[in-house]
Amino acid sequence: MRAKRLIPPEDCCEELARRLQIIEHHQHLNAILGINPAARAQAERCERLRRRGQWLGPLHGVPLIIKDNIACAALPITLGCKALASVRAANDALVVRRLRAAGAIIMARANLSEFAFDVRSRSSLGGDVQHPHQPGITAGGSSGGSAAAVAAGMADAALGTDTGGSIRIPCSYTGLVGLRPAWRRTMLAGIAPLSMSKDTVGPMVHTVRDAALLHAIMHGVSPSDPLPLPLKHRRFGVITALQGNDAAQLTVWHQALERLRLDGATLIDVPLPILTEVAAQPCLSLYEFHAGINAWLAAQRDAPASLRAIVDAGDHLAEFSPLLRQMLSSPQLKTPQWLQGRHFQRYLLRTLAATAATSGLDAFLYPSVQQHPSSLEKMPPGCAPELAAISGLPAITLPCGVAENGLPVGLELLATTRDEHYLLSLALSCEALFSSE
């Protein structure tokens, strides 16, 4: 079982300096958009308190990296877009405020796919986020900067946002644990919107225990370690239709399934015919982004007046122009397409619940993505990440092995209810199994 990494450092200033050196050494990854100039002063304060035996909380002096669509007071919040380079957050996002209260140091802002649109991270401000293990291929998106930063050792944890897989895809690519919590509107305060009905914010870390710690703090709950659940007699619904045809990844995936069987887990093949409809669903952000970003822009200082102003000025990633103009053509939310998409969210949730009840499932199981990345261009992940994104159920990805091409393989657990604690307990047991090799 992997040990926790998110523990107060022995010397807060030395720890921060070490992490900043790693950031400097890995500038070529394009993972970071900016360093917090107040981080050193925060570390000095934490160190003074530590020497007096005073502790701010469980993250006392722990440096964190925050995706640059999550507000950190007095720091830029750019969404990776040149048009927003001068925008600064007036206040902390709710989750950042809680992390600071627990003692965390906000060290740096992470690069992302511009506006958090994509499944690879490319922005007009930061360029392409490179994979830390194999530069020249993408680290995934849209939270690729957060993933690359943690995987390269710039920090032991980062925050990302996940609308359609944007935490889980880059965590799968880079061998991290990534938690997409159940959808809760209240958790999104201070986060630039993409899709109001699908956006979530969650931790990107090395271990399930660290994911559980950050999740509890972010949600205002007293942290407590999840208890591993014996895998014997646990019932997992394996969605074989999501396995893809990447030979290197499939070898590791089948080995992971065999390890689960040998440990006593019951694996049930789940056909899930609704996957065809999931794959065909129009993205709700096509209808929700325009209204959401305009409201967000109106609340910022020194920001463009509207999405149309950004598009007309052309100060953004040029390849997103067609998508942005398509979004401009949908100024109203309650279109027939949007209403149909919202109806399908509820329909998928009911279908997954009924399937789980019929087969007595503890969780659904499938590869986080269907194919490894091979370039800086986006690799279609398949519709696997959309099961959690559309249904609103929590999901977690964790590494289950490394393929012969040197890239990790992510296994995703999708909960059958909104209970993250039970999901984390299952994930902890799976992590212990896969890390014991």
C-alpha cells in the first residue's frame, strides 16, 4: 500500500525551495503558468509556527499547485488564454480557502487546455504540456499541467477540474490517482465555468489516502483515512466495451483483472447497451459555456466584456475559433438539445443504478482511457470518462501497471452511489493489490 505523501514537512522553507528548484528544472514541460510570489513568505510563517509547536492543520507547510481556472486571491486566473492574462482573482475559490485554512501553501498555477476545453493541454499562454516521462507526447487534459507537475515532483498534489474526464485522463496518462467527486454545485464557487451541470473539482495525487485527505478538506469534512475493504466477494461490473484495442495497454489491463480475480473479487461482464447513447450525446458545454463564461467575466476586474469580445479580438488559441463561434451561436440555455441532454443525465443515472442493483455491484470497472497518447495531439479517450461526467456519480482512476512502452495504465472505478468514502475504500484495496507487485 502506498504511503501518504501529504504530511507537514520537517522544514517548510527548505521544502518549498526544493520544489521550486524542480519547477525551474522542468520548465520544458510547460506545466506551470506562474509562481505565487507570496509562497516564500507563507512558508516562512509556517516554519515559525512549526518551531513554536503550532500547527495550522493537516497540510501545514505542504506546497500545492492549482489549475489556473480556480481562483487564488491576488493571483492571475487566466484559463490559459492570452485575452485573460491581466485578470486577477479577488478572492479564493471555496476549495482553495479550505486548503489554506488547513495549512497548505499555494505555490504555483498550472497550465491547462485553454478554457478547459480539451483532453490534451494546450493554451495560448503556456503552449503544450509535455508528458513528464516521455516529452514529445501530451500529458493529457484539460488538467494536464496539474498532472505533469505532480508526476515530475514539483508538488505532491495539485487541484484539477473535471467536466468530461479532465482530471482522470491526465492522471491515467501520468500514473497518478485522480478523484472526480460527485457533482455538487456548491463546490464550484470561485471556479471558472465550462459546463454548469458537469463541472467538478478534485485532487490529483500519488496515493488514494492523499486523495481522501484532500477530498475531505475541500468538502469541509474532518479528514479520516479510508479503511481498505477485503476484495474477496466484492463485485465489480467490468465494462468490456470500453477496453479499446491498444495492445500494450490491454496486456496490463487483463493482468490487473486477473490479479483482482486471484484476490477473490467477483468480476461480472456488464454489456451496458446505453453506451451507444452515451457516445452520441452532444456536449452540454456547447450550450452552457457561453452563458456561464459571460457571467464569470462580468464578475472579474480587467476582463474582456464577454465571450464575443474575446472571439472578435482573436487573442486566444486559434484552433479553438470554430468551437468558440459555435458556442456563440447558442446564447440561450433551454434549447431542445440542452433539455434533451439534461434529461439524459437523469436517464443514465437511473440506468447505472438499476444495472448495479440487478447484479449486486460494488462498483463499475474499466480502463480510464482506451488508448495511450503518441503525440502532442489529443487522443480520443472513448466515452469511458463520460459515464461519471454525465451521471454525476463519483469516479477515481489509479495506476494498475506500466505497459511495455513505458506508459502507465489507469484503471477507473465508477461508484454506484454518490458515496465517495466507499469508493475510496475500494480504491485503497485495489491500490494495495497493484502496488504489491
